[in-house]
Amino acid sequence: MPYSIMMDAGHGGRDPGAVYNGRQEKDDTLRLALAVGEILQDRGIDVEYTRTTDVYETPYEKAMEANQAGADLFISIHRNSFPTDNEVSGVESLVYDLSGLKLEIAEAINEELATVGFVDLGVKARPNLVVLKRTRMPAVLVEAGFINSDTDNMLFDQSFDDIALAIADGILDTLQRNGLVEESVQTGPDYRVQTGAFRSRAYAERLRNELLEQDFPAYIDDSDGFLRVQVGDFDSLDEAADMERRLKRAGYATVIVSGV
Ligand SMILES: [Zn+2]
């Protein structure tokens, strides 16, 4: 059975969470929870969400949902707030107590987020938070920067994709280190840009050589009988799409293919 994670977007519906200059925590948390979930799903994790829309549930209901789903891990996404605007910034993760897998995951998430540019304010124990206390699986609550810090908000908006990836990587690296998910699950498929498929080796080699002359990392894949001229070997679809744009500009017909 694949490893399963319940993603929880903090607050929702009539509970906006913290608010700063019209910006509502519940919107940031939903957007980020969905983005992290999508990356985890792509890496082979079975992802469920406490909410995917702007609805209200109590923290108790959220915890019960995770318990009933039998999730292996609970990740709650929040944004922090400080009594005085623009006084504190940084990321902080909360766990029930400072032990075990949850602590390891929380520390890894903070470290990854620090590489994106956040100040790492550390991992704190919060034994009274309902989503940490009533969940039966390891649970981590991530405070992804302060909503009343302009620097954190700027980072949140400008590096949104990197932040989602940082949280997903912190989770996946830790699970992998603990043998809870296979390395192959994390690696996922690879992407190549194909510029032609031939039966004739002469044609395939001519196209490959032409590409190599223009410094495209081209090679011939003949694993299935056809001679497929492909370029690159990328971990992400985005990188493959960049290469495809370069090839199209150079006048080649392309298709992105994925292998394992
Ligand atoms: Zn919150």
C-alpha cells in the first residue's frame, strides 16, 4: 500500500485565520497545501486533503478525518502572525513533542525552507494543539512565514513553487531516510524530448549528429526496436518543457516522452 499523507490547509470558510492588509491566512494555506500535495502525489504518495475549497471544519474534525482515513502522516499548513506587524519573520514548525519521526520531518522542512530564504525559527512542542494532539499518526504543523511580515509575504509570493517543493522534499527525504518510501518513489519518471523516431539508423544518426553540433545533448534510444532520437534526461516536466522550447525555436518537431 502506498504511503499516505493527509494534507491540511489551516482554517477555512468563516475562519480566515490571521489577516493582514486584506490578506487571509486561509487562502495562503489552501494554495500551499494543494501545491505540496500535488508534488507528493507526483512522487507516488497517496495524498488526501482535509479541504480543497474554502470551507470551515473544526480542528477536531480535521484530526478525525485523518484518523478515519488511516493516514500515515498529517501535515498542516499555516501562516504565522505576531502582535506587532513587520517585527518577526521566519518559518516555524510545531509538533506534539520533540521526538520521533515528526520531529525529524519538521526539522527537515525548516532546513529546506531556510534554503529558499526564510529565517529558521526552529521546531516547537505544542502538546495542546488539537490537530497535533488528536491525530493518531505523526503530525507536523508548518507555519510558512508570518502573514504580517512584508518580507515573508514577498518571499511567499515570489518563491511559491520553491516553497512547495521545499516542504515536499523535507517530507520525502525524511521518509526515504527512514525506509518508509522507496527511493524510486521519490525519483519518479524522467522526461526526454524526442525529435524523431526512425527505422533507418542512417537517418537517426544524421539527426542526432545535427543536434549534437548545436550542443543539444542528443542520443539515440533503441530500446524498443525504433531508433528514437531524444534530447536530455530531466527529473521534471518543467525542465523538459524548457528544452522543448529551445528545440522548437531551432526548428525541430518535438514531443516530450517519459520513461522510468
Ligand atoms: Zn493558522
